[in-house]
Amino acid sequence: MSNFKVYVTENIPSQGLDLLRSQGVEVEVWSYDNPISTEELKAVLKDCDGLISMLGHKIDKGLIEACPKLKVISNYAVGYNNIDIEAASKNSIAVGNTPDVLTDATADLAMALLLSLSRRIRESNYSVHEGHWEKWEPLGFLGKSLKGKTLGVIGLGRIGMAFAKRCRDGFGMKLIHYSKSEKQGFNKTSLDTLLKESDVISLHCPLNEETNQLLGYDKLKLTKKDCILINTARGEVIVQDDLIKVLKEGHFFGVGLDVTAPEPIDPNSPLLGIERVLITPHIGSADIETRDAMSLLTAKNILAGLNKKPLPAFVNPEVWR
Ligand code: NAP
Ligand code: GLV
Ligand code: GLV
């Protein structure tokens, strides 16, 4: 497979890049600390056949149409809301992503956020570092038990289900969900019912036209006042200014966000000053084993796309029909 060239917009674990190079593909990696700009990407992609993109890079119609050689895009993420899929398909560009291999890692992170909030790890850890640990306090840092509580999952797909099973099997929680389709054996409700009845709400839907700004002020106000809200999906699913407003009104026992809008979060965001808000910098899939597996799957998508074969994780299988 000589003569093919692939561009990678951030350095990723080497497995996938080694695989591509072993197949004779030329691989070039953006190696600067600052993210590549759209203009820079446009310039480097002029003579590239494949692109390995990160979720923060917008691959829009303009960029796609400016890259006539491009045959395949492999997003180093399962979510592909950063890519204009319709424009890719119209231009005969296959698009791949990284489902399944990151399911457990992301569910683990959602669980970590939930337990940290329910047991007030952020505040209690901070208090130790500040020198405030003076005695054992019967009434200090009282959290909330998860046992018997109701978990509401918005988007009971791969990650939503993995998270729900952790909560159900590990912590004795009851599950309700709001998804597009029915899931046999699982209790589907309306969005409003889920918001009203859940003690813990966790978002696991993709960002699309229907889920963009799904949770605004009126919806957030439907939740129980001491509910815990976790978002490891996409920041744009929540109207962030409304979340701040509702938090300031005393709502929510805790809010855990691995994703924000925009990313990175504005350093002046009021969210950073609220003790019961725990924010991580979009690290859902960030464990070593997972990122290695994502690297390999990304490369396999590229190899398949260059060969006009079905991608192992194919977002737009209609592209060559
Ligand atoms: P998935 O298997 O496709 O699951 C998505 C679920 O959302 C499905 O159950 C789907 O319902 C549901 N859904 C779709 N549109 C909906 C709507 N309008 N309203 C309610 N539910 C809707 O995807 P996944 O692999 O679990 O990944 C989910 C998302 O997590 C990704 O798209 C990505 O944005 C995010 N993610 C974040 C991180 C991180 O680092 N924080 C890591 C990985 C993924 P049906 O089953 O009925 O279609
Ligand atoms: C991460 O957010 C992903 O979509 O993989
Ligand atoms: C706490 O450390 C206990 O022994 O109950």
C-alpha cells in the first residue's frame, strides 16, 4: 500500500501508527502543543488520503470539499458530532470511529464522578490539604448512599448500559432510562418522568440535533433538589448557563462533568467556583489499555478505507453504495 499518506492531528499511542507504517502508509503527525487550526489542517490535507482526527477538530463541509484526495477519516473517539457526515458521504469519504473499546473506561469514569460526588471526595480531600482535619467528626462530610436509589440514564446504549450495570449490580440501584428505542427488560420512561424520579441522572446519548441543549432551565428544575447529575456525553446536551443558574438556586447534591461547552472550559466559568461541582477535562476514555485499543482500531479503519473495504467501525456504510 505504498503512496498513501495519512495525517494525524495529535500524537496518539504508537500501535496504530506502527501498523499503518508496517503496511507502507506514510504517516505524518501534528507535533506541536497548540491544536492544529482549520487553515493548517486544510493545507496539510491537500495531499493526504486519510485523516485521523480528534473530537475537538471540526471537520466541516468546507474542509472536506477542500481535500479532494481524502478517502477516509477515522475519528479517535466514538462520538463523531465534530464531523459533517453528510458532506463526507457526498464526497465519497468513509468515516470510522472507536466504539466498544472505550465503553468500560468511560463507564468507569462516570462511576468515579458519581462516587466522588455522593461521598464528597472533592470537598473532603480539599479540607485535608487545607489543614482542616482536626478530629473524627460524626457529622463531617456526610454523603448520600446509592443503595436502593433510582438511576436515570439518558441514552441507554453501550456506555449507558455499562454504567447502569455498575450501578445496579455493584450498588443496588434501580434503573429507568430515556432512549430513542425500547430496550427489552429495561424500564423506558419519558424524559420528564426520568428527570422527576431519578436520584442520579447520567447522560450517555450522542450529541445530535435532538439532544443539543436537551436539558435547559425548565427541564433541570424538574429534577429532585438533591439529585446528582453526571455528564460524560457532550457538554452541549446541557444548557450550561441554565445549569449554573439552577445550581445557584440550590439545586443538585452534586454535578459531575467530564464534558463542557466550550472545551476547554472558560477559566472564569462560575462552575469552577461551586464546591459540589466536579469537573474533569474530557478523560472518559483515558486509560492506557483503552487508548492503545483506540489507536489500533483507528488504524484498522484507515487501512480498510484506503482499500475501499468496509471499516471495522463504520459510521457511514452507505458511502460507497
Ligand atoms: P451508543 O451505543 O450509540 O449509545 C447512545 C445511546 O443514546 C443509545 O441508547 C441511543 O438510543 C441514545 N440516543 C440517541 N439519540 C437519542 C435521543 N435523541 N434521545 C435520547 N437518547 C438518544 O453510543 P456510546 O458508545 O454509548 O457513546 C455515547 C456517547 O458518549 C458518544 O456519542 C460520545 O458523545 C460520548 N462519549 C464520551 C466520552 C468521554 O470521554 N467523556 C467517551 C466516549 C463516549 P437507541 O439505542 O435507541 O438508538
Ligand atoms: C469521547 O468523547 C468519545 O466520543 O470517544
Ligand atoms: C470508622 O472508621 C469506623 O471504624 O467506623
